[in-house]
Amino acid sequence: MAESLSCPYCNSSANLLFRTTDINRRLSTEQFSYYCCTICELIFLHPIPTNLGDYYPNSYYAIPDSLEALRKQAEPQRYKIDRIRQYVLTGRLLEIGPAYGLFVSLAKDAGFTVDAIEMDERSCHFLHEVVGVNAVQHDNPAEALKNMGMYDVIALYQVIEHLPNPWETLNAIVEHLAPGGIIVIAAPNPDSLQLSIFGSRWTHIDAPRHLQLIPVDLLAQVMFQSKFNLVFKTTSDADSAGWNSFGWCWSFANLTTHTVLKKVLFTLGRVITKIMQPIERSRVRGSTYTIVFQRPHVK
Ligand SMILES: [Zn+2]
């Protein structure tokens, strides 16, 4: 196993950060190596397993029974629509990796014309038949976008970290955003307090499903080169707060396989969530971030 190799983004030297296993789902005992770039601080998995699909079992997508059940589940995410409407009131919206469509169902109900790119076949069927949105089944968003039009909003919620080619995907997104259009990205935060505490045991590493953890500053730099402005950044919106709690509870619980001890550690995670909340909020050190970039309007 190499102790250092080249960063897939900037080609600088990257050092081995840690090795870990599929702690969250325990689908194998295989060891996975994560590296951190000495220059851009990108964290990435290398090598990416050739059988990556095996780590996404059907249970990964808990598709609801009906549209009503989906709507009930989606309701807490309504604030995402309000956030988007601060920048774009209506128009064409694309979500990459919506799974079975909590967010896209809200976007459709809010009047956006909605498309989706999703790799899971069952989710695509549900999106098309039940939610009623155009769903393109593809595991490479950059490729899928070649046959799609221009958008006012492109959203990736907890998806960019799963992509083998995030940089190619970002380039394709830039090509498909209209003037004034926005890209919304929510992803695990490599600058989080939880990563600095748990390291390889952090639940949001989610080996081997999370392939690259991208620092906010690096994304901002990349999007700035394409003339996009960073207009919003948080690690403490409703989703982030939920992922903070998830991170504390499961990172503790996953320290053991003993059933009773697991429950005790999970409860401890809930207590720690409350204690750490002010630090995670005040220093942008929450476990996930949401950022919005906007293409300037044509003058
Ligand atoms: Zn780098």
C-alpha cells in the first residue's frame, strides 16, 4: 500500500491519512486507504474498489410505498426550496443523485420544471411513475448531461462525495447553467470537528462509498475559476444539524459490535450532540456543509 501518491485534482503529493473498513454497513472486511493532498487538502479513497456497486445494496434506497408517504417524509426539507428561491424563483431544475426524490418532489410541487439523473434503477422507476419527473438513469452525470439542456438550478445533496469523477461533473454542470443560475452542493465537511476527533472511525467517511471529501475552500476556488460566486455557505442548516447528530451517535456506536454497548454509546452521542452544537455552529465545523454558487446575470 503506497504511503503517498498524486492528488487526483491538483497532482501534488498526497499522504496516506488512514486505512479503514466499511464500518457503517460491514458488507466486507476489506481495508480501504484514504489520502490527503498536501496542497489542496482533498481527501480521497485510493484505489476505488472495482466492485463498488456491491456496496450499494437494495436496502440503501428505502423507497416509500406511495406519493403521500414520500411527501410526508419530504416535508422537513421544505427549507431547501426557500433557500433556492432566494436566488432563483422558478425555471428548470436538475437534481443529480436524488435517490427516490424527496427534494425533487418538493421542487416539482413548488413549480419548477424538474429533471433528475439517478443511477439506481428502482429509484428511477419511482421518480418517473410516482413522482412524475423526468429521470435519466446513468452512473456518470457528466456523460448524461451531454444530452441535456440548460438549467437554472442544479443540486447535488450528499452526492458529490460518491462520484468517481467530481471535477468532470462540475465542469459539465458549469456548461449547463444559465446566467443567474445556481449550483447547490451539500457534502461531508473535511474541516469538521468530528473528523478531527474520530479520524478513520468517523461515520461520514462511509468507506468505500465516499470517494472524495472536498474542502469548501477548494470548491470555492474551482467555481471562482468558472466565474461563479460563492453566495451562501453553512454547516448548521436543518440537514447539517441532522447529520451532526447522526455523526456523533453512529461514530460512537460503531466503536463496538456489542448490541447493548452500542445502544449506550449511541445515547452518549445524543448528549455529545447537544454539548458540541455551539462549537459546530459558530466555527463552520459541522459535519456537512451546504454551499451555493451563482453564475452572474448577463448585464
Ligand atoms: Zn490536491
